[in-house]
Amino acid sequence: MTVLAVLKDPDPRLREVATPVEQVTTEVQRLVDDMFETMQTTGTGIGIAAPQVGVSLRIFVLNVASQKLTFINPVIVERRGEIDSQEGCLSLPYRTFQIKRAVGVRVKAIDRNGKSFERHASGLEAMAIQHENDHLNGVLMTDKGIDITKHLPPRVWKSSSAKAKRRRQSTRA
């Protein structure tokens, strides 16, 4: 498996609408494996979308509650309720946003083996599905949310940034 470079805002590729996957091939499966490896290496993310690693395909992966989930060509078919969510993003490091999200979602997608499935999700998993699905549509948190990092005292976000940097450096060693 390969650790892929994570694109950072303002890279214009993060704003592109991703292309549907026509067929789940060994190359697509390899990309999925590399995305999980990349996410694990960062040590901070619970999800990552293919556009974040420079691949314009409608794929995202999640690692929630010790479950590795793959979503290919996902479509959110139902949203229930609304909640204010606080989220971070691998493409917007050291920043936290407050965003309105659905409390629960129902999503249809294809898994890593090319099999169609439907999944009901709530809580953190629902938030992550919505977040990663936004990436597939070229939408970033800066478009939908309030950057609450800016409202913290500078010593707090500088301290958080330094801690996160040390964490990343220690996972690379």
C-alpha cells in the first residue's frame, strides 16, 4: 500500500465535481487501500475522499467505530433531523468548523467488491458521510460552516497546531 499526498486548500482540484466510477477494478480497490493507509498515517482523520488525494472519482472511505467502510458512487437518499457539528478536515489542517448537518442519513453506494448496498447512519458516522460526500461535489467546510478556530485565543490554536504537528512527525518516524 502507498501513502498518498493529501491536497490542501486552496488546491483547485478540491473544487472539482468527482467523476462516477464505471467499474470496480483492481486499480479502484488499490486506490481504496491506499486511501485507508493514507488516512491511518495522518493519525487524525476518520474519513477521506478520493479528490483529497488528487483522484477525481466518487469514492470515500471511513474508519468509524473500528469499521472500515468504502463508499463508491454514494448517493444520500434521506436526511433526518439537524444538528450543529464541529468538524475538522485533512485538507484544511488546524482548523475547526461549525456546520449544520443531518442527524441521520440513508446512503446508497457500492462497496470495495462492487456490490451495491444501502446503509442507515447516525451520529459521527452520518456526519462523516455528509462531510466526505461534500468533497465529491467540490464543496469544502469553508463553503458551509463557520470557522470557529478563528474565534479561539491565538495561544490555543497555535498550541493545537504544534501538538498536531508533533503527532504527525511521530507517526512518520
